[in-house]
Amino acid sequence: MMKLYYSKQSRATRPRWVMEELGLEYEIVPMNLQAGDQRKPEFKELNPLGQIPVLQDHERVICESGAICLYLADRYRPGTMAPALDQRGDYYRFCFYVYNTLEHQLIEIFLHTRFLPEDQRKPERVAQAKELLQARLQIIADHLATREFIADGRFTTADVLVGSALDWAHMQGLLGGFPSLVGYVEKLKKRPAYQRAHETEVAHS
Ligand SMILES: N[C@@H](CCC(=O)N[C@@H](CS)C(=O)NCC(=O)O)C(=O)O
């Protein structure tokens, strides 16, 4: 059975959400990041960076949450969570947008408002990241102004990735100027698969 190295408040919820949408059987390997499970040598053999999520699908090991999500969408029940190959413009654009464009600002704000020790936080970096974030959120709001979902006129893995990043932005109180994006996130969070992906670390089948 597939194994997902997982912790509830982490990017591991993204592939778990995809697996739940696909109705796959999998096993959760709970990782306690506070206790440093990710730094144990046996885990670093899977991901030398010492980060989750990691997917183990038989002999195949995949790191990077975005890559795992796209792999699952193409490998299992193809067509369910991804558009046809020649219909993937918006799909690829927004999957990569999350990691290359949107999350830089979210990470910067998170580091300098919550994560780093107070004496290392730089308010000017937060201010700059918040300004950049507005334009980046606007791109998604404009795209969704005429669509219910990101790609293919239906729910796909692009919504899992965009929705997860926006969920994190919302948790940080950063969607204030974007009620339509709050509505989009709230709609996605009602999906049973989202809820199962965020609950206790017991796998469903
Ligand atoms: N780009 C990676 C980032 C993975 C990542 O930052 N994982 C965090 C949790 S969300 C982690 O494992 N942190 C523990 C650590 O770095 O010690 C991905 O998308 O999978």
C-alpha cells in the first residue's frame, strides 16, 4: 500500500487531499516535526532535505508536495483529477503559480510574523511581501471571476494546490481584500475529501 509521510499542519495535506478525492487506499506515516522525526537518518534516506511530504508508492519515492499531487492525478484514475493532456494550460499555469509565485510571499510573511524568533523578524520584509501578495492574489481572483474552478470547468488538482495555498493565506489573515477568494476557499473546504485530509492521522480506505 502507498505510504504518505504526513503531519496535519503541513503541505502533506495536499497529496492526502488528492488521494481522498481519488478514493485511494493509503497508509499514513505520522511525522512529529516538533520532535524532529524529519531529521532521523531513516527518513533522510527518503528525502535528504528532511522535509515532508514524501510518498512511497511501492519502490517509487517522490518528494515535493506539488510533484506528488500531479503524479497521483496522472497515475491513478486518470482524468478524474486532471484535464486531458491538450487541455492543461490553466492547470499547469496555476499549479506552478502556487509554488513559484504565490507562496514566496506567504512564506516570507509567515517567517517574519510568526516563525522566526522575534529579534530576527523584519517588518519591512513583511510590508514588501504583503504588497507583492496583493497583485498575485488579484491574478487568481481575476481568473476565478468568470469560472467556478481553476481549470477544465471542474474541480481538479489545480484547485487542491491553489485552494491549499489560499487556505494558508486566509489562516494568516491575508485575504482581507478578496472576499471572492474567501468564498472559493470556503467552498473547497466543504468537500468531504478536504475534511478527511485534515483530520486525525488515520488513513481511510
Ligand atoms: N517544497 C516542499 C516544501 C516542504 C516543506 O517545507 N515541508 C515542511 C512542512 S510544510 C517541513 O517538512 N518542515 C520541516 C523542516 O524543514 O524541518 C514541498 O512542497 O514539499
